[in-house]
Amino acid sequence: MDADHTKVKVHFEWAPETATEKAGAALKIDEMQVKADMRKFKDFIESRGSETGGWRGVVKDTGPTGQL
């Protein structure tokens, strides 16, 4: 977005197999978990205050197949 802000989008697809997974998916528990994990990631990154010196490349859009 700019030098101080990054936008991250998450798209995931999965097929629940067990009864527990199907119930969790029906109640959107899986979606809530991803949102909670993304909030924790955001809080962690923003709490650092500076870059880590790690990779600064670009991630290409993989499109609908998930392949580069």
C-alpha cells in the first residue's frame, strides 16, 4: 500500500472430511481461525517496529490453480 503499510489477502480452499471438520466449516469456525491468526500475525509484525532484514521480494499472483 505504501512504505508503512502492507495489505495481505488470504484465500484458501479445503474439503472437510471428518464430521468434526464439516461441523466446523458449517459454523465458519475455520474462517474465524484464519481471521484470528491473521490478526495475531499483524500484531506481531507491527510490534517489531522495524524490518528484520529478511527477504524483500515480490510474491506473484498464482491465480486459481495455485501454481506460479
